[in-house]
Amino acid sequence: MAKTQIQILYFPDCPIYKELEKLIKEVVQELGLDANLELVNIQTKEDAEKYHFTGSPGLHINGRDIDPLTENAPVVLKSCKIYRTEEGMKMIPTKKMILEALENLQVQKKSIKSCCG
């Protein structure tokens, strides 16, 4: 089975992306997940467009932003991201949001496998 690809998108002066990195490492270890974690430093408009960067820190799992509200959001270069959580507005996603995103990914993989071999 392919490794899960996790990307943290950030701009160099972002004060909080390291906190998200720590949380991701904790979740990956807890789950025993086979994952690659990549820090993606967004420095140019081209970088922002390539990754559909909607604020720092962004979190993509297998190329998809875990925040569904960003699908139609404009691309930015140097802006902080706000996550809407059950606990209110946060600078990083909650552990629960990350676990749900990974769980949804596993459900999708199982669905594809049972459907298409």
C-alpha cells in the first residue's frame, strides 16, 4: 500500500507551522501510519498557485487540503490561515480534524479497493 503523503504548507515568517508539524508527527506515531511528511515553504506566487495555498499553515493529505472550505478560496502568498473547528476559530486544525481527514482517506481507499480491485 502506498505511503500517505502529508504536506504542511507555510510561508517563512509563519509563527505557528512548527506547532502543526509537531501535532502531525504525534498523530502519525499514534496511528502507526506509514507516511511521508514534507514541509513546503511557499515563497513565490507560482508556489502558491501550484499548491493552491490559502494560508499558513496549510495541511494537505495526498494532495488535498483537509479544509473543505478552501476548495474555492483564493490563492494567497503571505497570509495566516484560520480553521473553523468545533472549539472555535484556530490557527491550526485540531487533532480531531486531522484524524477525521485520515479516516476519510482510509474509507476512500477501501471503497476503491473493493470496487476496482
